[in-house]
Amino acid sequence: MAIKLDKTTARIISSPPTISRGDKISLKNRFQGHMRAGLGSSGAAGVMLVSLFNEYTKRGMTKEEIISTAWKIENETLGKTGIQDQYAAMYGGLNYLLVDHLGETVNVDRHPLPTKEISKYLSLYYIGGDRSSAEVQKYLGRSKKSFQALLEAKKITQKAEIMLCQGDFEEMGWLLNEMWKTKKKSNLKMTNPRIDTIYYTAMMLGAWGGKVLGAGAGGYMIFLSPPKIRKRIERDLERMGTERVKFKIDFQGTVIK
């Protein structure tokens, strides 16, 4: 994520004035995706704003402090959320996060793979639907079955990290398929008949695995498949009313220019 400042703004930041209560500050935000669709846009916006004001006021906050502040603000205003979106926005790239049960201690293992190496196996689709992440995840982990599914998801993630490091994207895709089944056990509200049909259509066409992004119930879906069948999957899924989305993996994270 890049925050571009013009020369006037840059001069103000180099010698920032005192911000007093009642002062008016104008900010413009541009987002190329759909809101409330599983891309972590609220987490990204929070990290962007805290980073900008950190630079503006010369507070000298670390990346971890910016992430923590943005996360706490979102939890207070939008309801309880995980902290993974803030880390993704700050660091960019492919990351393995190990979070304690309180969500306060996070270990980050970064995987700066060449973009082309995995991008050619991935395809992203917008399937529509406006949903509240907090509402969808209301019952996540509440039952014994749901909690056990979350523990299983953790084990699958640990295996997937190994496959990612080895560049075995096919095996990683099959693990993604196992994660799909496990996530459905953890929260039945993450899918619906249309999402199930889209998923199984892609699998029948040869995809290794896929997932609905974020909390689920709508928004975006991503699939891992052999590059040679991506066009076939795109053709059939577009007939079902989805929209193929071109994207690039960003390895910079939040940058102020």
C-alpha cells in the first residue's frame, strides 16, 4: 500500500504543526476493490491512517505499534476482529502468523517468494454479496465441533507453510481443499448454496483447492490450480455471474512517499 503525498503536504510533514481539537483535516482514500468483501480493506485503511498520522506527528511508532493501534481502533468501532489483516497491510507479501490465544503476541515468518512463482497458479474472482464479517463469525468456535475444526485448521496451515517453502503448490492446493472442508465445519455461515456450486465447479474443472476470502458468505474467492486450466475455470465461473479480478502480490506493504 502506498500513500502518496504532494510537495505541499511533504513540507507540512517535515515541520508538522500542532493538531488541536476542532481542527479540520481532509483525507482522500481510494480503494480498487469492493468493501465488506473479505479483502481486509478496513484493516488496511486503519494501518494506512495510523501510519500517515505517525509520519505527520513524528511520533516514531514502530510497525508493531502501528498495527496494534489500528487493530484496537477497529475493534472499538467495528466490533471484534482478528489482527491478521493489519499485519498483511503493514508487511505485504506472504506471511505465516502465529498468534497467542489473547491475540496480543504475534510471531511473523515472512516468505518473500518471487511473485511469478505462485501468481501463475492463483486466480481471484468477485462473486458478489455484501456481508458483515462480525455477523458471519458470530458463532465461530462457539461449539465443541466448531472449536475442534479451528484446531484442525491450525494443523493444516502448518503443513501448508512447509509446502509453500518447498514450492509444492499442487500439494498446497489440496491442503487448501482440506481447509475448505474444515472451515465449513467451523462455521456453516461462511458458505451458501451458490458459493458451494462455484467452488465445486472449479474443482470439477481441475482446480486443486480454493477458499472464500475473509469471513465468507460472499465477496471474493481464490483458487489454486494448474496454469493451463485457468482459462477454462474463468470461462465457466463467469457464466455463473462471477468476475475474474487481475491482481499482483505486493511485497512492500505500507509505504509513505
